[in-house]
Amino acid sequence: MRIDNCNNQNIINMKTLNPLNSVVIEIIRNNNTHYFFLDSGFPFSFSVTGVQFITNTDFNTERNFNLALRSSSPFDLNPLSEMLGVEISGFLGMDFFKLFDNVLIDIKGKRIEFDVHGFEADNETEFIETMRNFIIKCSMGQDKEQRCLIDTGAFMNASSEKDLTGNKVSKGWVFPSPHGPLNLKFYSNVNFLMNSEIIGEYVCSNYVQPFLPFSHVIGSNFISDFQCMFDIKNNKFKLKQSKGEPLLNTRASYTLGFQVVIKDKQIIVSNKLDNCVEGINIGDKIEIPGVNMNDPEVINEIYNKLIFLTSDNETEFLLNGEPVIYKPVQLFYDE
């Protein structure tokens, strides 16, 4: 892990990989780099690559700790690793967060701070549960306040709210999860309210199953707009607007209509959206000139060049070794 050279010993740099705006932390063992997925919506920490524990020396924190990691994963990590383009060694879950009085995540700044003093929030609300999940009350769309999971492992906000059908939609997305592949619709410009105050409009998926103990999910498209503090000691979730542009454009207007994974440093089409441009097939190989496939964050550039686009300017790349030019289509449309 790379440690920030500053006076505050509790600051570490974190790798932030997309397409999930994911928080992925490097841990070094015997000169080998292990990538751990930080997931506030998962109950425990584990490793599948022989890392048996993590300590304060891994993070250069003042607080001493030694967290034992479970030695197996309850689900297959390969789909997530292929989507992120980096081998995920394990998860750091809720038990990791609870080692500290508070944890501050700043995705745009690519840093985490622990046991922060003097944080001045723009908005805050109380946790209504911290035993099994980090739960607050919020509302999305036209819904009344409901139980809401704060989940750094979720790509987008999510809701069981039926009124989302009034918003424009993007259909056919597939993402990995501990429960298997999720087939999702994305809805545009969904109001997010906390303490009855509109915080902003965000893309929101339709996935929250009835058997879960919450109706909404705060995902990383929301989290990446803020410095987010999990204030465990004071039982509060705190937000402060973060500066800078998003690492991944979660407010894009255009797309080529497909998703990709990275296998053996090759870009492979893994899924076609309902409005995919013609001539693209699952399993096709894509090359983007100038993209460094050895960069552990290469998936950011790939998604920003192919999947989430801000204009309908023509896009050039190699498809199965042949040069092609495509004009993007609207990402969202009337259902």
C-alpha cells in the first residue's frame, strides 16, 4: 500500500477502480500487491490469497488493531475481478469499519481517513441501525422516507420505489453481486432526499428485493459526489460536497450500448444493452489505441471512452482487429 506522505498519519491513498467507482485498497505482502474491495454493505472481511490478517501497520494508523480475515469467500470473486480489471483478493466489510471511531471516504480525492477530528459536514443524519448494516432513513423519487442501506460496494443508487417508472430508463445492464448476476434497469434524474431536503438528482437502479431489511440503497455514484463520513462513535452519517470532477461520469447522456470485462489484459464485450449499436456481439474483442492495459485502473478509461459518454461524437476503436467508427446512442430514453 502506498502511504500518503503527510503529517496526518491516519490518511492513506486508495485505489479507486470503475465501473463501480469502487474503493479498492492495496495491501502489500512479501512484495506482492493484494487488492481488497471495501464494501460497507458486507458484514465481514475475508481473503482468498493467503492474507490472514490486516493491522495498523498496513494502514499507518495511530490506532492499533489486528483484524483476522476469513480464509474463504462465500461467492465467486472472478466476475467482480473481470469487471474491475484487477484481481480482487478479498473484501473489507463492516467489521473493518467498526475498528474506528469514524471512517471518512473521499472517492474524488482517492483517500480514506480514520478517526478524523473537526470534520464539518454540510448534511448529516443518524444511523437507525449499525449492527448488521449501516442504515439511515432517506427517500428516492416520490417515495416517503424508507430504510436505506449505505453501500460502498453498490455501483448506483437503488430503490424498490415504483414511481421511478416515470423517469427515462436505460435497460439491460448486468452486474455481479454476492447473489449472482443482477439484471438492472437504470432510471435517470431521481431525486434523493435526506432529512426531507433534496440533496440532488441521481441515476437509480430498480433493484431492491422485498425480503431485504431496507427499501433503498445509497451507491457509489452518490458517494463519489461527497466526502462521506461513517461516524460510528456518534452514530451519524455525514456528508460534505467533494471538489473536482467524478472519476467516472455517472451523469453521462450517451453510450455505445454494451458492457465489457477484462480477461488476460484484453477488453471483451460481456453484455449488450437493449439499445446496443449494431455489429457488436458478446465475446467480441476491443482495442482502444493509446490505452495502457497494464494500468490497474484502466477500466476507468475504457468506460469513459465506450460506455458512459458525454457527447454523441463518433468513437473509433478496433473491433476484432478491424478499425470501426460508431456514433453513440442516447443512454436514457422513454420506457
